[in-house]
Amino acid sequence: MSALRVENVTKVFGRKAGEAARRLAGGADLEEVRRGLGVTPAVVDVSFEVRQGEIFVVMGLSGSGKSTLIRMLNGLLEPTAGRILIDGTDLTRLSPKALRELRQKKISMVFQHFALFPHRTVLENAAYGLEVQGVGKAERHEKARAFLDKVGLSGWEDRLPGELSGGMQQRVGIARALTAETEILLMDEAFSALDPLIRREMQELLLELQTDLGKTIVFITHDLNEAMRLGDRIAMLRGGRVMQVGTAEEILTDPANDYVAQFVADVDRTRVLTAASVMEKPLAIVDPGNGPRAAVRAMRETQTAGAFVVGRDRKLIGAVYAEPAAQAVRDGADSLDGLVEPELETVTPDTPVAELFARCAESALPVPVVDGAGRLLGVIPRVTLLAALGNLTANTGDLPVIGDEELADVRKGVTADV
């Protein structure tokens, strides 16, 4: 479900902002509008939706319009044109009072420079959002303590912000946003003022908190690595316009235009691509009820050194290898008893490609990809891994994944007697 929706939003600064927005909506050239009307278009015809419980990253360089955009998302700036809807409520049509109430109940912000009250303790800063909502002191302090503990600041409740490091101050800012118990969390360059090591720690903390809390987060950054590390999906901005919206893998493997392609050209693909993006459909599959003849036939037809044994529930049971299976056929065996090797090195769909090299090198078979229930989703042959890294695959995101019907078709082809 959509928690936040941005529909054709434009923000122009200047006396003729309305006229400029109308011209831009009609397809006028941005530079001609800027020079001709003496205005500054900051955001131009931006549309996207943020799903409930996802981290949606808005990424762009300085001047791309990302900070203007996030200030419109919480009503600090009014769009020149377009709509911003939170749970179906259009922010652009709310009265000042209704907007304040919506902010208190629906939206929290974490700022780049912390924005803590220097004269209030850590606990009082964390509880501030609930104080504004009129929650009693005992209740708001209890909730604030719980979230301070979650961000690793238990024991620091009575300190002042000036006694904390930059990373600790930002932890207070996150605790304050979480304590307010709003549905949407807006983070404006929240980690960019921190040292690299502390910034990494904060990114890990955010991902851990998101696993537990499942907030809807809009995260603004100019750092591509940060965007790809944090974002479930990413919107790339340039000159106030959206260049592409997609997952990190989609943007990396299928850039929408030359600008995006050049932007991601130097990204370490092995840290972004995952097993799910490079896996292929397994070809050599046998049912545990089949005999060694079926296994040998499957391996012969696919020219592989082994076959995966997969149950009717698609669960991976193990693997059968060519030489023992062929010997079993010569010995007249009619079952796979004693031939199935159950101990296989498997990976999950979200395993980074960087972690696949050693496993592919050490495995005689393609590395199987399984889900949390042990069901076989696909396999990763060495050649496929190398092809994906060398950008030899046109679109690794479109590689086939095995499904129930495909599995049945594969079984039909490999279970006939040799």
C-alpha cells in the first residue's frame, strides 16, 4: 500500500512561479523558462509513491532539488503545482492547523545538523515530539527511554547534547523521531555531517531499527553508495527532475538514460548485485522418487556433473553426482538411496555477489539459491557470475527464476528411463 504519493509536483521560486509551472507542465524548456521569467525552478513535475514500510531514498547532487522536495513532503514549503498525499490526505489543501496536526501524528524529521535543544537533556529531547502532542510526562519519558535504549543511549538520558559526540547526537535525533510514533520518517542528509566510520555505524543502526519497526522512511542523500546501501528503492534527481526510480539493482543493471549510466559507472557491482539478480533456472533436476537412470539422463542432457534432487514442495534435498549415479546404473540400482549428498553450500537471494566468488570456485555444481523454507529458487553457475560482472548479460534482472510449472516441466523431461 502507498503511504505517501507525490503527483506531478513542481516548485518554482520567483514572482512568476505560477506561470512558470504552467509552461513547464506544457513541455517548455526549463532554461528558457528560467531566463525568460526570471524564476528558479527547483522541482519539476516529480511523481512517485512510497510504499508502507520501505526505505525510499531520494538521491541527487547539490542543486538537484532533493532538499526542496523533502520540505514539501512535510508541508514546510507549498508546491507551486501538483499534489502530495499522505494516506490519501492532500497536504496542499489542509489548513495551517490541520497541517500541524498531521505533522504531529504522521510525520517526523531527522535533520543533518541534529536540531537538538541544547538546554534540554537527552531524555527531554527524545520525548519532545510526544510533549508537543500533549502526552503526559511519565508516559512520554517511558517511551523515550525505550527508544534511547534501542539506539544505544541507555544511561545517557540526563546528559546535555553538548556532552555527546556527533554520532550520539544523531542517535538522539533518531530516538526523538521514533518516540513521536509517527508513521513516516523523513531524513534530510541525516548522516552526511558525520565522519565516515560513524556514518557507516549509523547506516547499520537504521537498517537494524527498520527490521524491528518497519517504518516508512524517505531518506535524502547525495551519496550514491549510501543510497544503494539503504534504499529499498531509489529516486535519482537531476535539475529538479526524476531521472529514474527503481531498486539499486535495477538502476545499476538497467539505467534509464546516459546520465544514470555514467553516474553508476564506477559503482562496485559486487556490493550491489545479489544472488537473486544473477541466478538462472536450474536445468538438471530429479525427483527423490526417481532412480539413478533418471539422474544420469538429466546430467547427460544438460552436460553437467551433477543434478539437484528437489521434492514435490520444491525443497532442495541434495545433489546426485555423475560418477556414483553411473556406477549405480551399472550395478542395477533402481533408487537414489545412498547417492544423495544432502550437505550443499547454499545462498539466499539477498546474498551479495561479492560473497559468491569463493563459493562458486569451490563448488563442483552451480551454487543453489534457496529461500527461508529451503525451496530452490535458482542456481548460479560460474560463467553466469562472470558474465553478470562483465555486463555481458543484457539485463540480469530478467534472468528466469524457477516456478512450480517450470519445475513440473523439467521433471517430465528427466524422469524417463534411460
